[in-house]
Amino acid sequence: MTTTALNPAAQTDEASRPPTRLRVTNLRVGFAKGGHERRVVHGLSFELAAGECVAIVGESGSGKSVSARTLVGLTGAGATVEADELSLDDEDLRGFTDRDWRRVRGSKVGFVLQDALVSLDPLRPVGKEIGEALRLHGWGDRASRRAKVLELLDSVGVPSAANRARQRPDELSGGLRQRALIASALALDPGVVVADEPTTALDVTVQAQVLDLLEETKRRGKAIILISHDLSVVARLADRILVMQGGHIVEDGPAQQVLTAPRHEYTRSLIAAVPGTHTRGRLLGSQVPPVVSVPPRPATPEAEYAGPLLEATDLVKRFRSPDGSVHTAVDQVSFTLERGETLGVVGESGSGKSTTARIALALTEADGGSVRLLGQEWTSLPERRRRRLRREISVVYQDPLSSFDPRWDVQRILEDAISSTDLPSRAARRERVAELLALVGLTPAVLGRSPLTLSGGQRQRVAIARALAPWPSVVVLDEAVSSLDVSMQAQILDLLVTLQAELGLSYLFISHDLGVISHLADRVLVMKDGVVVERGTVDDIFARPQHDYTRELIGALHPLNTTPTTEG
Amino acid sequence: MTAIAPSTTPQVPPSDTATSTTPPRTRRVTRLRWSVALAVGVLAFFALAAIAPGLLATHAPTALDLTSSLRPPGVDHWFGTDESGRDLYSRVVFGTRESLSIGLGAAAVSLGLALVLGSLAALAGRFVSGSVNRLVEILFAFPTLLFALLLVAILGPSATTQIIAVGVGSAPGYARIVRGQILAARQSGYVEAATALGHPRGLILRQHIIPNAVRPLVAIFTLCVGQSIVWASSLSFLGLGVAPPSSEWGALLDAGRSYVTHAPWLIVIPGLVIVVLALAATTIGKDIQARLESGDE
């Protein structure tokens, strides 16, 4: 058992306990809808002291975000908030008006949201945005505010703050944006900071930087409420963890105890769902995906082909920026993919991994090099001649919703993916649709529904079913589990592993998440700035990384991803 | 944030933000706002007037009664009478068919032309699309009314000319919208997904690009009808539309112009009728647009 990364501050002596900032007892939140109230938070209780971090963990829909928003007075219209006690610095927050909240928000409790690109005004330089928070609370004069903004940006580790302050959010990288957002939350030196999924959309190394920043903030005596679905994020920062499920707190305890000796089954399943090297070869979820009789693939020469399914040689792709400069997104990338194996391509955003995938799919023309599919010419052919082979390689995207025609229901989406030359009769196609649904663990009830009305996990299952419809040999999974929460991600990963075993599929698995890659890839390419910096088997990469960048990536991984802390 | 249910179970858990997981049953319940209900009522009235004006009119539209000329609106004559004693309300009712046909016709011409120009601009080769784009830009530079006047000058005033003039005059704006829609659909994830499935270009065009590009045009069409009626009436008012004996609303405005000081209702009422119809069409168009955007059909 490894406990090194868990915070030792959890054992703070009761006697020297710092002042309590926030007291929440039996908080209940409900939303009135269609005449009746639907309660989404049932009795949340905790205390938060200065220099302490309480994490609320749970899957999407567990009520954790609503709880967070309630603590900053942004529960939303139509919400009813009740609590036996709800106080911030001994001031009762119950019955606070919007006006009261505006006074407190920012000055006493700061709020950091998930996506800095959405939360920051796109038309305003970030320095102005932060200065605005100061101005609204009547802080200092113009010159002193400007100095304070630079000091804040500097303190959250934004390099050359004076220049950055003049840039708009879209001119900053994801990490810098998130730092700017944290700086604006800290601007008025609030005692409590509520961070709602502060690292979810970020690359691993950037995520590590933001967590370091939050840790530093904590050390400086701030009390932090961290909302996340990702236990490996929470483990770094939290002193106390509350596990939320369906609006109820199912477990509550010191971080170390919750992570290493969880008492509730749900907590155990959340921990077991974190993918990593130690989870290889076993299922992440507690429920085994249904084993269905696999429909035989029609015998074709392609189905029998034994050579490498994909052979990419010296792929190059350049993009011309609006200012005329040329940016090489993919530089001399080569790889092969054998039947039945998973090739993981890992890298941060902008590393060229998705472009590589698109070239392999022949959806983007390469400027150099070529890809052969099942030993045949592929990317070098004109699209008309590629169509025959298209069925052999399919794709699942990160955002399934945008890959579905908004006018279509699930039935139509799946039927459309089944070739009418394979199955000429409508009845046979319908049967195949039912087969595909069973394969991905969906019930026929979803057939008539629009993907809009499905959950994220269900949408991704539909996308997988569509990808499998033409009996492909290769499936390209482009960040296919990246926007799912840990529990749902575990289910989809289990499904992918099961399908691979049953159908003998080969996966080209693109991800920024090393935990996921180490869980299911056989071989790994590590990409940085368009170049493959390291390649090897998953054991080589994770046990004996050669390149500094790979080491950095792996160093950013939490022990939860590499060592089993518990056996669920 | 997307709320996620255990995907094999049909029930949906409460979502963090209560946005995306509302079950389909409650999605169907759409509030009928009073303004939309009113607009539907107004359109129904005018539709009936266009189909069977005799049912709604209180007098014969051309019945002269010189003893009661230029009467203000009252019990006998709801909208008053004109200089020859003709009942203005009945004339408005009998003029509906012509006004509406010109509006609908012009909107159809406009959108038809826009569809052709927009598709060419978005889908044709570089030379053709470039030329079409320039043409649209040049047409765009002319004020609609000025362009319509030019066409009337060339073709001579008549209802058909009005339809063509207004239709062609307002087409460039809509052509831009069509082009934008097609380009957006062409770059969408679902078109890429269809390409990845190996669907041929023609099928993707028919199946995804055209329907998704045309969908918002349903709403735009109703907006366009309202606008066309206003443009067409302007032409009639300038004496460049339907000839005076007709009671097309623009012509009524034109005829009432000479009596604006003695009998202002002759010009105020037809004007109001045009405004009310255009408003009703626009309200419904906006409502359809809102429904389409929210994903309801």
C-alpha cells in the first residue's frame, strides 16, 4: 500500500486545529419541476477549517456540483436550499439574498469553475477580468489594482505576467487560463475557495501544475472545497473526502482512510474504476459486460488478412497559420498495428495525435508519407477507390453527439451504418441493429430516441455500435472515453476490452490519459510536438521510460493509477 | 457537464445541472405562448379571407355607394368607406388573396433562388462558387427596394413583376444564409462520420448536408413571407404594382394617399393590416426557429 502522496496534514492535532471557516450541517437542495420538488442533495454535512481541503467525489448527477454551487449562492432559479446550519466565518448563510451573496462571493468565498475558456469573458484581457473583481468590491484605486493583478498572476505562476495580463483568454494555453481563473478567484483573498472540477479538461502535466498551485494555496491557509469525479486528482489534495451518490453522502472520512480502506461499496467501485498499469487484464467495473453470442463476420479476404492491419510510414502534416507561418503538426510518424492488438498514442493537446488518427482514417490528407490498410494502398488512393476499404476501419470520437445527425434517432443512425449490399433486406438490417445494441449493452428501448436524450455513456455506446456495424478490422478510438466520468469510463473501457476479445478487433487508441493507456494498450507511442519521442511495449514505457518527456508524463500520474491501493 | 446514467437501465438520475437528461416525455410538453397563439389566429383569419373572402366580407368589395363616401370606421362600415363609398373592411378581405399570393410567391422565388445560389456558392468548384459569391455580393450592395424598382422598370408593373422583383431583390441575403448553413453542415462531425463509414458524396449530400442546411429555412420562409408582403405593398404604394381597381393592400394604400388629410383611415388601416400580418408571420417564424434550435421537431 502506498500512502506517500496522501496528505499528512490529515492528522492535524485536534488541539491546534485552525479556525473553522465553513460549517455545513444537513444541507438539502431541491429543484421545483413540474409542480413537485425533486431533491438532488440529501443532507450534506461537513466542516472546513483554514488550510484544509475537503473533496466531494461522485459521478455526474450525484449532486456534487449542485452542492458546490449552493456554497457560493449560485444554486440557480427554482432551487430550494435548506440546512440545519450553513455558516461561513460564523455568518449564517441561510436566507442570504442575491445582494448578500454578491458581497460575500469573491471576498470571502472564491469559485473556480471547470472550464476557464467558458468562464472567462472572451473579449476581455484576463488582467482586466481579474481587476474587475477587485473593482466591484471597491478595492484600491486603478493603479494599485493593476499592481495587485500582476502580483496575483505572478503568485499563481503565470510567467511574464505583465504581458499575459493584456492577452485575451483564447490567446492563453489551457493551463494559463486555468491559472488566471484561479487568480481571479483568489483576487480578494477569500478564506474559502470552491473548485468545481478545476482540472478536468486539462492535460496531465498541466493538471499537475494546477494541483500544485491549489496545494500551495492550501498551504497559505486557504480552505478548499474540491469537487471532482476523479479520485486520483482528489487524492493529491484532499484531507477529507466525502463520497456522494445520488445526492447522499455514502462515505465520509480522512482522505487516507477513504482511499486505502474504503468502507462503502460505492467508494470501492470508484477506486477500482481508476485505470492504470495495475488494472491491466481485469475489468474495472463491478458488473461484467454481458457476453453475447458474437455474430460471425462474413468471410472476406480482408477478414483473413494476417499481416499488419495498418502500416504508417513517415507521415507528415503541416498546417498554415493565418499569419502565414507553417506549423508541422505531424512529423515523420511511423507505426504499425497488428491484428487484435491495441496501439496507444499518448500526448498532450497539440501533440499531433489526433491528426495522426485522422490521417490513418484517410479523413485528412497527409503532406508526406502514406498509410497502408490491410496491406493495400489506402491514403494514397483517391476517395472514390478508398470507399471499398472504408468498412475495415471505423472511428469513435470523444464527443459522440456531434457525430450524429441531429435529426436522426438511434435506429436510423445504426441502420445507416449497415451496408445495404451486405444485408439487402430491411428485416436483416433491423436484426443486425438489434444485434449491435446487444453487443454494446443497450436495450432496444433506445432505438426510437434521439441521442440528445441519452446519457453520455449511452451515446458513446451508440457510437461504438455504429463503428462496429460494418464488421471493421480496426477501430480508431479518438479520446473516446475522455469526456466520461470515472465510473462511466470504466464501463466503456470494460466494454471495449470485451469487444476486442470477442471480435478480434484492433484498436488505435488515442488519449491524453496515461492511466487509460496503461490499462489497455499493448504498445504505446508517446507524441510531443508532432514527433514520436518514445515507443515501446506498455511495460517498457511505464516501467522503464527513456525519454524525459515520458518520465514527466508518468511522474504526473498519481499512485492510484499505478499501484493498487485496495482490492475491490 | 453531462449527466450519465448506468446505460443499461432506463431511469435517469438527477443531473448536476439538469440540462441534458430530461426524459423525452417531458421534452414534448412545449408551452404555447399567447403571442404565438394570437399569431396563429391572425394567420388563420387571413388564410380564410384568402380562400373564401365572401364568408368574412360584410359588403361587396366593389359596391359603390356614393351617398356614404368617406365614412369613418363605424358600426355599418368597420373600417370606414373610401371616396366611392366602398366598404374598406370588405376590400381588405377581398385583397387578402392577392396580397398573400404576392407575399408567398415572392418568398418562394426568393428562397428558391437563394437555395440555388447558396448551394452553388458552397458546393461548386472554385470558379463557379467564386463567381456566384461575387454576384451575390454585388446584388447585396443594392438596396432591395431599389433593385425591385429597377426590375419593375424593365418588366412593367403587374402582380407577377412584383413577385419576381421582390423575390429577386431579397434573395441575396437568404443565399448567404443558405451558403453558411451548407458550409456548417459540411464541416460537421456527422458528415465526417458518414465519410468514415464510406458513404458516397452524393448520398451524404442528400442525407445529411441538404436536410440539415434546409431545416432552418422553414423558419426563415415565414419571416420572408412577412417581409415580402411589406416590400410588395411598398411597390404598389409607389404605383408600381397591381393596378388601382384591385384591392391589394399596397394598392389600397396608394389609393388612400390622396385623402390622407380627410380620411386618414384609408391609409392607416391597410397599413396596420400589413403590419399585423407581417408581425404574425414573423412571430410564428421565430417560434419555429426556436423549436428547431432547441432540438424539438
